[in-house]
Amino acid sequence: MKRNSLMRAAVAAAVGTGLVLSGCGGGAGSPSGGGPAQTIHVLSVNNPPMQHLKSLTKRYFTAETGIKVTYTLLPENEARERMNNEFATQAGHYDVASVSAYEVPIYSKNGWLAPLDSYVKADEDFDQDDIFPNLVAALTGADGKIYAQPFYGEGSFLAYRKDLFRKTELTMPPNPTWKQVAELAAKVDGTDGASGICLRGLPGWGQNLAPLNTVVNTFGGSWYDMEWNARLTSPRFKEAVRFYVDLLREHGQPGAHRMGFLDVLDTFVAGKCAMWYDATVLASSVEADGSSVKGKVGYVAAPHERTEKAGWLWTWAWGVQKASEKKDAAWEFISWASSKEYQALVGKELGWTAAPAGNRRSLYVNPEYQKAARAWYRQEYAAVTNSADPKNPGVGPRPYTGISFLGIPEFAVLGTAVSQQIAAAIAGQQSVDVALEKSQDLAHAAAAKYRGG
């Protein structure tokens, strides 16, 4: 029986027991079901997994369910801005959006997302228990309800060019420190025209601050102390930021201050980087057909310094806008896009290296995925399931949660403003000290209400 038929039976049963969300739209039409045709609108970040999803939707999802999907795919910073405006106003232009572990607690508290528990209970075929528990926790609101389902999850790790390391007679430790990475970057820099290391420098709290915050954590820094006093000019915070900026300026890629995840991906795939620290999702593109470095890359744990581990935990997940009038159709899309069946479809159509990973246990015991991702699947699994603790990612207590971000509403604005100061330091337009002095003032003002001032 097809997935949508199973879903219809489950939803029908749930209606009888009052499980389905109130305010849901009409039944989703399908060629066999005879319901009215519907179109749902999806807002998402623009990256390879999302592009793959868009390319497969009409042939496989719409053909089976009759539900048309229109996508708006935008660069991460633009997608966040539009999503914040859309959900804050409950405009209803988009039914589904790619939300993250940062947005879900905030959006759910504000009543901007529809809870999905009723659908999860009604749709046994979705197999909620297969999803990694730490991702479920990240996408659960303070009220204990599930507000999003992960399209993919990610940790972070360090990718390095094995061929360049052999050529320069260097050895990569399996669990390197940042100091070791800096030493290796200096020695391998310029080999075959490659930069010693490539890192994000583009402004954006989800751009350069994502990797930088993990460096701050493991160097012993924090944004605030327990009384919400800003700590961006503290010695360890300064040490971490100076390390990151100096590493990029001395051994990083040209124009780093203008380069986000996708830009660095293109640079690495073109063979112009000896190392790259970033999200585990990078591996699927690095090892894809057409990549000039396919088969030449090794993967090790995220670098650390004063902590035992330093990787982040992240997910792009699907949430339904509370104002949507097509919640049933939205769930059918989510239950397809986040399913084991969709992973298998991508494996068949695009190759298993392209399957959205980091969200389900079953993928990592799948022999086909193990074979295709043999270069990195073990490191990916370890990075996602054994990432730093969002409640205690660094050294000493802190009043906020989050690894690569701060779990407070103000961080979207604060983080972006600070990231601009960091990018200016990377570009050589100001010193790290000046950048952090400006950032300290911004952070102090942003936390005024938490200090009671």
C-alpha cells in the first residue's frame, strides 16, 4: 500500500479518537483518493539536499499524493529573515519551512508552529523511534510537544586531503587539537596551490559564528557569565577569536570574509583547500561524482582544546506554520521528506552519498549506505550522536543553552551584528580587539532584560 494511503487510514482513525490537530485543512487530494488537489508552499535554505528534494518531489510525492509543492529556496541569511517575518506575523504564505534547533524552542513558545504529535501518533509508518533522540529533544518545545521533524541532522568534523598530507609527509591525529590543526595548516599551506585550511568567514550567526562558537567553547570562552554579564572581551574569548581570525588570515582561503558554507564547499571540491572544518553534511558533496577530491579526503573528529570534544549538533527540520490551512497536506509532505523511504529513494536515484543523513538510526546499519559512505559514515555517526552537550558545551557554567548558537531570541540580531565585526577582522579592516570591544557593547545591551536592567 502506498504511503499516502496508509496515512489516510491512520488520519481517519485519528479523527475518530480526536487525535488530529484542530484547525487542519481539508484532506489532501490524490489520484486514487479523489480529494481536492492542493498546493503547499515550502520555504527553505538553498543547499544540495534541499535541491535534491525539489528535483524529486513532482515525480514521486506529487504523482502519488496529488499534492503540489512550490519551493522558495534562499541563501541561509535570506531564508532566516523571510522565515522570521513570515512566522512572527503568521502571514500564512508558507505552510512548511525549514526550521532549526534554534528556531523551534522560540517559535513554539510564541505559538508560531503547529504541534505534530497527533500526526506522529497516527502515522506509525513514519517510525518516530528511529530518529536520533538528541534531535527529537532539540525539536521538542518546552511543553513536551514535537514541533518539527528532521530532514537531516549534522555534527561537525574536520576533512583533510590525504593526498596532500602524504605529499608533505604529515599525519593527521584522529582527535586533533586546534593547536595541532594550526601547525598542520602552516606546513601544508600552498601544496599544489591549496590553502592550509578553509573556514567560514561570511557574516551571519549561522555562517561564521557556527564554527567560531565551537572554537570559543573549547578554548574556555562564553558569551555571558551566570549573571548575564557579557564576556566577549574576556581572555579566553579573545584567545579563541584571535586564533580563528589569525588562522584564516595566515593560512586560509582568499576572500574568506565573503565566504559561507556553500562558497567554501565549492572551494574545497575544486581542490583549493588542504583542510576544512565544518558540518558533516559536507561529505556527501565532497565525495560526489564530479568532485575533484572524491576519494582523496579523510575525516576526523572536530578539533578541541580545553574540552574533550567540540563538535556541534544541528538539524534542518520541517515545521508547519500555525496559520497554515493545509496542515494535513503539510504533514504528508513532511512524513515523506523525513522518511526512511525518501532516503532510499535518494539512494536509488542520486546515489547513497546524496541521501540526507544524520537523522535516523536505520541509515547507519544500511549496507548500501555503509558501502557508499565508507569514507565517513562512522565519523558522521559519532559526530551526530556524541556531539558537545548543548547545556554544557564548554568550560564552566553559562546561563544559556546551545553549542554553535545561543538559545535566546536576541541572538538572531546580536549574532548577526557580532558576526559582521568578526568578518571585518578577518578582512583586515579592524583588529580582533576592536571587533570584540564593539561586540561586547552589543552583547551587554542585548542581555539587559536578563539582568533585570
